[in-house]
Amino acid sequence: MTGTSWDILLIGGASGVGKSRVALQLAADAQGFVVEFDDVVSAVEAMTTAEHHPAVHHFDDIPDIAQLAVEQVLNLQIATARALEPAVLGVVRNRLTVDVPAVIEGDYLTPAAAAAAIHEGSASGRRVRAVFLHEEDPERITANYAAREPGSGVQRHRARVSAAYSRWLGDQARPHALPVVACRPWGTLAARIGRALGPE
């Protein structure tokens, strides 16, 4: 269907590592479009409550996340991501019914959900692929936040959480044989993703 090795591409990775930018580039190259999974997460949060779906509302009653230890925030983020895995599969199943290429990107895409999506795609004769972007330097992520959100101040704690979550995603991706691609250098990221995904 596309001039790529995929019909649906999942791009996972921590916050602030460049998923949105490269997703736009890859979708444009494939004459497809981007689905931002963060929008789905916001919709799920808006139509559920902490009482009935506590797993997607871990952060609701925390006024200042920066007051928590990085490990605490990381564990909450992992728990939230795992709770959202059925939503990832719901998005993919919907895209499997449409003959237009799509890139689905988001912080809460887990390797387990990506592996399940690839399996469902294969069963339906569609090429679902996944890649996870990695950035291990919290200072680089801090700089990315400053460029993207200049009015939010220096976000070092958030960047440390992001770097830790990036490591977790990479560790989880490898047992599923999903490629993990370093975000830098930025200028070659799209090409390196293409090589990691393999031939058309």
C-alpha cells in the first residue's frame, strides 16, 4: 500500500524525545497522516473517573509531581501506560479498517501493546510495525522542553523521569525484538528509523 515497509507505524518513546516531529515527516513521506495517542489518552481520562478507572488517573490528585521521587513518577507512568494498552489496540484496529497509511505516536505506547498490534496486523494481512525512540541524556531532554515549551521554565525533574522512562521502554522493547533507535543526530532520524524497520 505504501512505499515503505509498513502500513501502520507505531512510534513510541518518552516525552520530549522528538516523536511528533519525526512522525510528521514519516507520515508525509508515506502520504499518510499522524494519530497522536496523547489525544486518545486525554479522551479516556475525560470520560472516566478515578473511582471507576483508577489505573488511568494516577496523577489526578498529585498537585506537584516534581515533589515526588523520579522512581515514584516513573512507576506511576508505567502503570498508566500498561492500563492504556487496550486503547492502543483499539486505535490500531480502527486503522486496520482504513486503506490509508498512518503513524501512531505517543508516550504511552508500550512495547507489549506494539507487539500485540503487530500480531493483529499480520493476521489481517496488514503491515503494522513499531519503533521506539531513545534519549538517555536528561539534559538533552531538558533542552528539548525549553525549546518546545519556553514559558514553562526549566523542567529538569520531568526530564529525569523522561530519561528513566526511555530506558524502561528500551528494556521492554528488546524482548519483543522491536527496534530501539537513538534520537540523535536529529537530521538522520527518519532515515535511521527506515533502516531499523528493514526493507520494503
